[in-house]
Amino acid sequence: AQEDRVNATTGRIRFFPDGSSTGGRVTLGRGAREWHVNVGWLTGAVSVVVTQ
């Protein structure tokens, strides 16, 4: 949602008391490796995917 967008390069993921969230992905990188931290909007479940 637009209100979760701080600026063109920064956003946020909010978690709610009912377990849901706004959902989204945070990507972290170092060299050729990347970590994708995925957050599901319905359950707030978090998963991490590592790529090389």
C-alpha cells in the first residue's frame, strides 16, 4: 500500500495482531549472493530464499 512506502527506495512491512501483515519482500545482497526475506500478507509467515 502507498502508506507503507516511505520513499522511492524505502518501504516497510507491518504486522497486525490478527497475524496478518502488509506482506512484501526484503532483499539483502553481498557479492553474488542474495537473501530474499518474503512475508505473506495473509498469515504473516516469513520465509527466506538464498540465491547464489
